[in-house]
Amino acid sequence: MASGTSEPRPAGHRAAVSRPLRDTASEGLKIVVVGGFGVGKTTLVGSVSEIRPLSTEEVMTQAGVGIDDSAGVRTKTTTTVAFDFGRITLDDEMVLYLFGAPGQERFWFLWDRLFAGTLGAVVLVDTRRLADSWYAIDRLEQHGLPFVVARNNFDEPDHSLEQVREALSLSPGVPLIDCDARKKESSRDVLIALVNHLHALSLSQEPIQ
């Protein structure tokens, strides 16, 4: 992550050692992490990636005043201006690529390109700015992309998951889980929840013999 970022470093963070892609890798899977401004997308990608994540975070300037809504994240000093990128090797042949989408409205035009070729998505939400998640959910539904919703717990949550589900008008079939994007194990569990959701959807679409 870029120095000066307001997002906390993942627990156990250390200078990443670049791990070369295996010669046997032949298949790449793509997942996108979306959500509002300052919700923790860069942190999640960085906590679970096996390589030093590519981050396009830049220091916030006066140019964003009155454009980027920083309510609830006043201490944030950097922002993603393109996307974050991380990688996880699943086995000798399969690699998972993670893309973190920018959260500010002025960069939403990039989302369509990030969605291309995507298996599914994680919608990361912050209950302090829950309304910021509606656009991400709407866009994913418009694209027909399956997704899970993860509540990033910066502090002790004030609302139950069922209250969050109701506030976001999530259908019963959309998984909603808690996470701490700073922790590798927690971020990994979010990705596992998405993979399990994708698997369940694929089984439900198989023709009955």
C-alpha cells in the first residue's frame, strides 16, 4: 500500500516478497471487490494477496473537496484512482486475480471494464456509510453478476446483520457476512463465501437428469 494511506495495514503485514507466477499456471479466475469510498477495498486486497498488491492510491488533494464525499472517513488521506490488484495461487494450474474498484463516483466509469470477465464480486460495506453500497449492488444486479456482501467491522457493529440486510434490500439468496478486511483469514473467508455462492448457483442451474 502507498505510504500515507489512512487505511490500516493488514494484521501481520510485512514487506511483501514478490512470488513469481508458476510456469504451470494456465487458468486465471477474476473477482472484483466493490463498495463505497473508504470502505476498505484496498485493505482487503492487500491483506489476502500473495504478492505485493498493485495499488493506484494517490494522496487526496483540494481538487476532491466538494466532489468526494468524505463524511465518516475524515481521516482518510489517500484514494484509489484506478484499481487495486492482487493475486492468489489456488493450485498448480489455477490462479485467482483480485481487482479492487475505486469507490468515488467520478471513477465509476471504470467499473464496466473491471466487470468484464469477472466470475463474481464482493460488495464491501461500512455501516457508517451504508447508502454508499446501493450503487454497487445495483450495478452488479444490472450486469447479472453474482455477489456476496461483507460488512467490514471497523468497530463493534451497532446493527445486526439482518438489519443490514433489510437496509440494503438484499434478497435472501445473497450471502451477507461479517469481516475484518485487515486480517488475512477474515478476508480469505469472504472469498470462500463467494466461491461457495458461485458453486451453489452453478448447481442450481444444472439441468435435472
